[in-house]
Amino acid sequence: MTRFPPVLTSPSRPGWETGGLVLDSPLMLAPLAGVTIPPVRLFYSRLGASATHTEMISCAGLIRTNRKTAGMLQVLPGEGPVIVQLFAGDPDTLSKGAETALAEGTLFRAVGINMACPMPKVLKKGAGARLLENPDTAFAMVKALTRFGFPVWPKIRKCPPGYPLTTEEFCRGLLDAGASLVCLHGRTPAQRYAGEADRDIVARMAKMFPGKICASGDVYSPRDISFYLDAGCSSVLLARGAVADPFLFARTLAFLGYDVHNIYGNPSPDFQILLLLDFGDGVSALCGQRMAALFAKRILAGLFRGMAGVGGLRRAAASVSSWTDLRGIIEQSGEYFERREKYSGCTV
Ligand SMILES: Cc1cc2nc3c(=O)[nH]c(=O)nc-3n(C[C@H](O)[C@H](O)[C@H](O)COP(=O)(O)O)c2cc1C
């Protein structure tokens, strides 16, 4: 048996169409700067994400052939469908960056445009959420990318009062310019990541533009996700909820009626250890020991939920800073799970 069998046991449903792609389900991993590096995407594809996003990638960096930026275009063997998300402040820079990102042989399946980032260093370049204030530039950017022949997925936020266009007008403009899907985060730029996301505006846009809206914002539970799908959203982005609970994909797929492999539906400590070791090895190979320890600790915080003894493991992990040391602790972590015989779903 393969160590990581597919999450869906039988392809009991036809593929799920969203944004010009046919995927296994409507549940995707959101773009997360500093998080969705290749081994993280591989980890979540294994855990049931039907597609994943890169971090937002600077087109100016790609044009300058900055080595770090170019490295962000890497896709690992075994990853599922990946959407590359780009950012720039004007159509020309975006187009030139896209030429590199979408060059022949690329493994990306669609191209995203970040029109949502509220951070000052992105806004001051006229990129991210600044584009909500410059609709003509935003629409020209979508149009500029359509020539590459990939589905174009701008990601935006709710447009607050005082902006040139309403959210509805902005979505319409993007779709008229050739976008295949609009990913809509129901927070305003001023909210950044705080406060509640406005789910109702996402639901209203989904009714207004059937099959064209992908939902984002406050996605923490299967119920949050089915709210968006019931409202008519074409797909849903899992972001902080998936970081906090890596099994949110599998739990939601089961909740939605998909046939989910028991190894993910009822994950044993042994299986979670295996996932974590493989994950840390992957990050270590790409980014080195320190980063691997940091990433593995972040993932560890969401794994082993509710299992007796996990506190001891987390405390031991907090005391080390290299992957080699953390790996040793994780390998021995069986001793922390006092009641492991309770979990029977694993045959690895
Ligand atoms: C750490 C972090 C990094 C993010 N990076 C990006 C990014 O690179 N591109 C983007 O479009 N959105 C980015 N986002 C926004 C998320 O994709 C998502 O829209 C947002 O977190 C709302 O979903 P949530 O409330 O379910 O977390 C980021 C969010 C966080 C918390």
C-alpha cells in the first residue's frame, strides 16, 4: 500500500468544474504568503485540497530574475493542480512577469492576480488591494493575462463605501475583462485579517454571478464551507482554518458526502507522525534545517488534536530549533500518546 493513499476512495462524483478547471472537489488551499511553499502545498494536496495556490509572487522580482522570487515558481513531483498567484501594479509588469511564470513547460493550471493584499509594502507599489481603487488598471490586468491561454483568477476583497465601484460592479468588470473566476474575500482592505468576514456579500455575488465566485473568509469548519457552497459559490479557499486544522479538508469532504479514506477521516497518531516527518524532510530539503523546524512546529500545533499526551510533544518540540533534533523527538513521540490504542484507523 502507498504511504499516502488518495483522500477520496472512489471517484463517486464527476469532476468539479470551477474557474475553467475540472477538480476533484470545490475545496482549495488559499494563497498564503510565507506559508504555501511547495512542501506545504504537497502536504495539503495529500490531505484533500483539490488545488493549491502559490504564495503571491512579485512580477517585478521575476523580471529582475531575483533568485528567491524565481524559486517560488517551483512545483514538486506529486503536487496536485497548482495556481500561481502574481502581483504587480500595472498590466505591463504583470504581463512580463507572467511570461516567466507561464513559460512553456509550466506546471501551473491557472494564474491568479492579487488584488486583495492590504499590506503597505504591496499597496505602495499600486498592487494588491490598491487595485480596488483603480478599476480600469485592474480590468486591463485581467485582459493582459488572457492572451496566455490560462484561466485568470483575480482575488479581491469587499469594496467598502467610498471606493470607485461597488463589489458587484468590480466583479462584473473583472468577468467582462475575461476572468474565469473571481476569488472574493469578504473583508475590506482596512480590516486586513481582523474582524468578521462579510459572508453575505460573498453569497450575494455568488447568486449574481453563478459559477464564477470562489469564496474566502472565516473558513474554519465544514459548516462554514457548506454555507458558501449552498449559496452558490463555485469553490472555497481554506486559509487559516486549514493551518489550524490540517484535516479540515478531509472532514469537510466527508461532511459533504464524499467517500473519504478512513486513514484521513480518523487519523491515528502513527499516520500523523508519518505525515509530519515527510513534511519536515521536504521543507528541510528545500529551505534548510531551521525553516523545516519552524514549519513543522506550525503544522504540529494543528495535528494530533484532542489526543491525550500531545501537550508533552508540543513542549518538547518547542525546546529545539533544528529539524534533525525535532525529527528525533517526533520519531519518539509515540511515548507521548498515552491512549494511542484508542485509535484504530491506521495500517501504515
Ligand atoms: C499569513 C497570510 C498570508 C496571506 N497571503 C496571501 C497571499 O499571498 N495572496 C492572497 O491573495 N491572499 C493572502 N492571504 C489571504 C488568504 O488567502 C485568505 O483570503 C484570508 O486569510 C481570509 O480567509 P480566512 O479568514 O479563512 O483565513 C493571506 C492570509 C494570511 C493570514
